[in-house]
Amino acid sequence: MKTFIESQGHSVTLLPVEEATAATLANHDKVVIGASIRYGKHQKVVIDFIEQNKTQLESKPSAFYTVNLVARKPEKCQPSTNPYILKLLAQLDWKPDLEGVFAGKLNYPKYGFIDRNMIRFIMWMTKGPTDPKTNIEFTDWKRVDQFAQSICDMQ
Ligand SMILES: Cc1cc2nc3c(=O)[nH]c(=O)nc-3n(C[C@H](O)[C@H](O)[C@H](O)COP(=O)(O)O)c2cc1C
């Protein structure tokens, strides 16, 4: 996403949310916040950042995207159909100008024993891959580029 936006002539500061402050927001024209899902939840640090900086976020063009595995299903890959983004934005009472939902990676060999088997169980329940050797990236990078283009276009 960063490379794409830079290729359109914009400059991008990419940083972990832990390092972002109100001053970071003040120094940029637009803000894009992304977070992945671990066991049904977005990282608390992202939620706290949005809550603490809501007024400033609302004062400039903003985008939020979520990455998760539920989004591998076509019927759950839109801002209006992905349960995680719907729940988060309702909970925060925040309406970013752009919302994105992207499917992430399933990489069993990288996970520890407990995570691997918990996720295998979730995948078994939701008819996904359960072979512990599976390493698949479900991300549709064309959709990511389209989202990046919309960020460039956002006023
Ligand atoms: C420990 C763990 C728990 C996860 N729990 C969920 C989940 O509850 N729902 C879901 O859709 N995806 C879940 N995922 C999938 C992640 O959202 C996906 O792998 C994403 O690409 C992770 O990105 P990150 O490594 O940048 O956090 C989980 C992944 C891991 C490693």
C-alpha cells in the first residue's frame, strides 16, 4: 500500500501505532489505520489510539482497514459484511471516510502449538484448510491497490 501511494507522488510515513502520537496526526494530511484480528479482536493499542485521537481523526481524511481470515469468504469481505469491522466501528462510534476489509495469511508452520491447533479448529468449523503444513496468503492484492488508489483520491 505504501509503495503504491508513493508511486502516485505522495509521501508516506509508515509506523507502528505504538509510535504514533497526536503530533504525528497533526503533521500529516491524511491518516490510514490498519489492524489485524487475533482471536476475534483488533489489537487494543489500535482501539485505544483511535479513542484517544478521535477528534483529530475526524478533522482530516481518514481510512481504516482490517485484516483477518474470515474475509477470505466472499460474503464476509466487505465493510458492510465483515463482522469485525462492523463491530469495531460501531463500538468506537467512528466513521472513517474509507473502510477496507482484506483477507490475511494462514501460516500454520509459523504458529506455536496452541495457536496452530486453535486456528485449525476454527478453520475446521468454517470449512477452511486444516492441513498443518498450510501456508496460504488469501490477500487479494488488486483490491489492496484499489484501496490505496482511493486513499490517494480522498479529499
Ligand atoms: C493467533 C492468531 C489468532 C487469529 N484469530 C483470528 C480470528 O479470530 N479471526 C480471523 O478471521 N482471523 C484470525 N487470525 C488470522 C489473522 O487475522 C491473519 O493471519 C492476519 O493475516 C494476521 O496478520 P498479522 O500477523 O499482521 O497480525 C488469527 C491469526 C493468529 C496468528
